[in-house]
Amino acid sequence: MKDELMRIGFILILTFCSVLFAQELDGKKVFETYCWGCHHQKAEAFGPSFKEIASKRTLEEIQAYIIEPKAMYKAFGYKRSAMPQLNITDKERDSIAKYIYSYKGSK
Ligand code: HEC
């Protein structure tokens, strides 16, 4: 009985780790596919760096901006918006938003 519980616990931990890992990989892939031309992780490009975005926005704000830049740019303090509305899935948006947010506090 105790062994059985340990085994289940171990499997749960493994599953949890692989979910976390897959999410991070997905976020990076979405970034490389859709965002890299205009955003870089730590350096300013055409758009602000992920590090800068994460330092001043919440996860929800990041999500909202990706969904519709044209509806959000004024609230974010921009005079005009050059970021296109990207056609990505909810899951892709979720993982890229978390990926951006993971740069919060990075050097
Ligand atoms: C064609 C260039 C371009 C592409 C592609 C692009 N962006 Fe942007 N992004 C910008 C620019 C420029 C801004 C600055 C505000 C504006 O012009 O809308 C911006 C702003 C943002 C902001 C808000 C910045 C802030 O002040 O907090 C977020 C979040 C963001 N982009 C995420 C993404 C993500 C995620 C992707 C890919 C899925 C992406 N962008 C793709 C150009 C781009």
C-alpha cells in the first residue's frame, strides 16, 4: 500500500515536470515563430524587450495586448500601435505570455 502511494506520487511529480517543461518550450517556439522579428528577450528591438515588458505589466495585461494591440495601446501609453494582431491559438497565447512573464526580474 505504501509502495503503491509512493509510485503514484512519483508519477504525479514526473507528469507535473513534463507539463512545466513543455509549456516553456512552447512559449519559446511561439516567440521564435511569431515575435522574434520585432521583440527580443532582453534587448530592445522594433518593440520593447520581454524583460522590459515583464517588469511593468501583469500576466493579464500581456495576454490582453497580444489579443488586440489596437484596443490596448493607448492604455499602455503608446501614441500609435505598430504591432499587428497575430493569429495565434489560445494555447499559444497562454504559453508566450508566460514566457514573456518569466523574464520578470531577470538581469
Ligand atoms: C511587426 C512587429 C511586431 C510583431 C511581429 C510583434 N510585436 Fe509586440 N509590439 C511591437 C511594437 C512596435 C510594440 C510597441 C507598441 C505598439 O506599437 O503596439 C509592441 C508591443 C508589445 C507588447 C506590449 C508592450 C508593453 O508596453 O507592455 C506586448 C505584450 C507584445 N508586443 C507582445 C508580442 C508578442 C507575444 C508577439 C508574438 C506573438 C509580438 N508582440 C509580435 C511590434 C511587434
